[in-house]
Amino acid sequence: MTFGFAPSSAASLSTSTSATSANRLLEPAEWAAAGIPLLRNPREVVSGLHSRHRPQLATAIVAVLDPDERVRASASFTRRQASTDGWMFRNALLAQLRRVVPHDLRRRTPVRTAVLLYCREGDANWTEEDGAWMWGLRDACTLHGLRCGAYITLTQDGWQVLGEGRGGRRPNSHSAPEPFALSEAPPPLPRTGGSASEVLRRAAAR
């Protein structure tokens, strides 16, 4: 509680906005305490997303994993706003999730997990920008009925799963995409012709 003269409406709005923005990020300790599920094979997930989307700096990749940790949907976009605000990041992530995968809000317990890979400058150490992405990912998952999964940075030093201490040198923000692993390869198309074959061929080409 504050006593004294009330500040002007402009000053009050400015203070409120900055305070709210400051709270729209997660510190590493908060993220570690949130019970984020560990990836069984983070390098495979990172390499697969890197090969699919070929991220440049300031590119975010959000992916939805099934219980077996297979990528069921993913989307990439470039960060355009100058401010580091978890609320804006949440909205951007939610828009991408709504575009590529139906929500799971009717389920009592989420069965699919969303992970975020962000390619940025600098080293692997946590930044306020990372904290804002973490806040945005957690909130977007809640609003879309998903489990909040790992937040991964991709820098010139390599990839790093923040809050877990796991990482590797490749891929990194400058490396060429690796070939898809065999487990990531699409199923072989049937040899028979006809309309069913054409439908499968179009689906595999997407």
C-alpha cells in the first residue's frame, strides 16, 4: 500500500506498464521449478526442427510433440517486435499453434507437448528475452491445452535446453541443416496408382 499524493495518470500508466512487462518473463529458477518435462532425446528434436525450418537469427520454431516425442506439427516465424514482452510472444506463439494444430482444451490432462526453439545472437546464457519467451510459451500452452515443454536456444555456440544444462555444438546458428534421421523420414508411398495414391503423394509433399 502506498500513501501520499497520487501520481498523474500518465505516470501511473507508465509505471503500471513497465511493472507488468517486467513480470512477463520467467527467471531460470522459476522455469526449473515449473516441472517442465525432460526431452528423452533433445538432440534428435533439435536436429529435426533445424532441418525442417532452416532457422536464421531471430527465428522462433514452435513444435507439438506426441507422447512418443514425435513432431506432429511445427511452425516457424521471425520475431518482428522490438520490445521483449512475454505477452506479445505468447500471442505470436498462440497464433502459430492455432494455425497448425487443434487445441486440446477438452482433455482433463494434456497429452501433447509444445517445445520452442529460438535462434538468436549471443551465447547460451539466459537473457531477459529468453525469460519472455519462456513466459509466452507457458501461457500459450495453457490457452491451447498443451503441456509446456522445453525452451531451447540456438546460438553460435550450439544448442542449449535452458534449465536442464543439456546442449551440444551442432546444430548451431551458422551450421547447415543435417539430413533427416531415418525416424523422421516420411513413410514410403504405395506403388499402386489411383486417387488414394495421389492423396498420399500430395500429403507427403507438404
